Amino acid sequence: MIKRWKTALISVMIFALLWPTFAFADAVPGDVIVTLGQDLSAEQKQSVLSDMGVKEDEVEVIYVTNEEEHQYLGEYVNASTIGSRTISSSKITLADAGNGITVETNNIYWVSEGMYANALITAGVEDADVYVTAPFSVSGTGALTGLIKAYEIATDTVIPEEQKQVANEEIVKTSELGESIGVEKATELMNRIKEEIADNPVQSEDDLRELIRRIAEELGITLSDTELDGLVSLFMRMKDLNINWDQVQDQISKVRDNLGEFLNQESTQNFIEKFLGFVSSVIDSIRDWFSSSN
């Protein structure tokens, strides 16, 4: 449980600053945009809006359909993971330039905060506070589709289809890696590869393969041939897109800075201390229960 909690905490902060460079046209910091899953019932919609702390008539609302989910993720994700209904929803609050991205999720089990952030960086968004939620536990694929859609509508900008596809593929690759090496390591591997490409652009597929292999070794990660091939294919596609790698590197750096700042806050330390104390008491109770049973 402690490991899972630490992973969630770190992912929240990593996700917080990993949203790329998209400036909202005719929008100002503080503006709020909400995306809702098309298949929410009336009661569920009100529950989600309440959870977000907004009223429907006071914010711009964008709906996301299940067809759109399958359009952008169907090539990479098992249909059962996407499902037949779009439920996950999100709230985006525009932040001042340079603030980076913060992300928090509720009832989302498949897409982590860091995965959302990395995909959005690849798509090109930055400076926003993001909250992804659902009335019950869901994969979270609908919210990802909604976030990209919201950006396009808010900025009156069309993100190239190839860039959307690569961003979605990145989510899937990170999730697959997370199953074998853990979400934290998978997210950090993606970040380190991007940072390295920003510092030293690769010229060939062989150079990229060697770069990924080297970074994985530095992180103590063993990649299978299939995993390595998948990452090479993904980043070769990224390499050919119009991605501002300096900007990506800056966003990743902000994520790390914010994470350290967050973890060092007195309130955070107090929470961690109380949480670990609670876990310890639970373990003691279980130990006592087993002792009394024997």
C-alpha cells in the first residue's frame, strides 16, 4: 500500500508540470474549461460537476464521445480498456505562463497523472491545472481525448492528427512498461529520453536505439527486445514531428522542481507522517490479531 501511495503522490506532481506549449487563444489565466463524458447520466454529471467545484452554466463545457475515444486510442489500446461508454471527465484551469502543469485524478485506474502529462507535453500544452475525475473507477481514456479536444477548441487550433496519435501511443507504451517495471520508472524513462533528445538530437534509428538502451541501463531498467523496439518506433515518430524539445525539457524540469517543493512542504511532511503512522497502526493491529488467533 505504501509503495502504491508513493507512486500516486509522485505521479500527481510529475503530471503537474508535464503539459506542453499551447497558449490558449483569447483566454486568460483563471479561465476554466470542463470536458464531460457523453455517457454520464444526469445524476452522474451533476456529481462530477460538484466534485470539480463548478456549475455547468458558469464554465465552457465540451462533451467527449466513445467514438472519439476509439478513434484516437483504438489502434493502441484493447477495446475492453476503452469500453463502450465515455465517463471520465476533466477540468482545466489556465495558469500563468511559466507555472507549468499540475494534475490530480480521482477514480482513474489506467492512466496515471504522469502519463497524462507526458502525452500532453508531446501534444504541446503547458501552464494549466488539470483535474480528471469520474463518478466511479474507470480507465480514464475519455478524459485524455477530452483534454486534447478542449485545447483545440479553446485555442481555435488544429493539432495534427499524427501528433495526436503519437501522444496517445505514448500513453499506451508507458502503461505497458509500467506493468513490468513500475509506473514511476516508466514515466522517468520517458522523461529522460525526451531530455536527452532535447540536448542531443538523434540522427538515426541506431543512435536512438543506443540512447534508449543507455538511459535504461542508467536507471537500472532491463528492457525486452519488444519493449526496446516499441520505444524506438515511438520516438522515431516523435522525431519527425514539429515538437519544441527545449520546451519539453523545460516542462520536465519544472515538474521535478515542483515535486521537490511539494514533498518538502511542512503540510506534506505532516501528511506523510500521519499516513505512515496510520499504516503502521494497521499493520500492528493485523499482527496482534494473528497473535491472538494462534
